[in-house]
Amino acid sequence: NAIPVWEVVAPRGHTGTDRFRHSRALVGRAREADVLVGALGEVVMRREPRLVTLVGPPGIGKSRLVWELSERIEQGVELVFWRQGRSVPYGGGATFWALGEIVKAHAGILATVSLGVVEEKLRIAVEAVVHDGAEATWVAKHLAPLAGLALPPELRGDHRTEAFAAWRRFLESIAARRPLVLVLEDLHWADEGLLDFVSDHLGGRFQGALLVVATCRPE
């Protein structure tokens, strides 16, 4: 018997920026959607970080709520940076995979470009928001592993503290230009390193308008 096949012709979206596309009406989740929109409103008004976690089993509508938030943003008047990344359960260097997707998306780094192009794009992206030359060099150095320019180091002790501070500085500099929404999907697959960065550096220490939306399963 003939088996139907399909040829891939284009990606559905770009890593780190893709917004889910849904045509179905939002059923039974209006209150949750309003909570997300309200959290973003607080971020914009107070210029302070907020973290919202969407917890539920597969198919309950977490991605649909994320899409609903993106649609509300599109319909509003406030310009917002939207970046997203997904944690993965496999592969070397997967610890900060979601954050790497976010960094590469903001710098416009595609998987097909050479390392030289990656380095140049990362430098330009950092210097666009971090205006002190020495600080920009420091930030770019610690972002390099996330962008795929170096093997992910074992972040421990002072090295971990410094790397986390540099990553936070980069995101704070982006949020200083306009409110920043970070969507972290499948956080149940994230390991302790990423969870520590989110809780310690995207919370009370963060200076600026940041909304973190994390999706995860109950486990």
C-alpha cells in the first residue's frame, strides 16, 4: 500500500522567538490568561521582575496560554521583547540549552552559520545593549558557551557566580530598552544549574522589567 509522505520546506518558527499558532478558541482558561496578562502589566508598571509557572500534564493547555499571552501583547501598545527556549532531556551541554536558545535568538544566530559569524553576531548583540567596552567583553566571554562558541564549562564556585552575573547583566541590559518576556518551556527537564539561575538571578536580584513564564509538568 502507498504511504503518504511530506517534505519539510521551512521551519515553523525561529528558535527563541517562535510564538505558537492556534486557531481554536481559548476554553476554560480565561482566568489563567488574565493572570499572565496581569503579571505583565505589573512588570511594565513597576519595572520589576515577575515569575509565573504553568504546571500541568501534557495537553492541558500550557502552550495555548503562552500563545494567548503573545496575542495580547500583539494587540497592545507596549513594545516587548519576546524570547523563548526549551529545556531538553538529552545531549551533552543540555544544562543551559533553553538559555542558549534565548541568547542565540536575540543575537540572530542560526544553526547554519560559521563560528566566525556566531562570534561577530554575539559581539554586536552585546555591544548594542552593554555600552561599556570592558563590561561588554566580559559579558560576551561568558555568553560564548551558550552561543556555541565554546564547550559548556562546569560552573562551580566563583566561576559559576561570575557567569550567572554576566548572563543576568545581559538580560538586564535588554530589559532596560523595553520589557522582556522570557518563556522557558519544559522546565521539568531542566537540571539544578538552570533552576538556580532562574530562581536566584531572574528573581529578586534582577533589575528591570522582566516576566519569566515557565511551563512544566507536575513531576
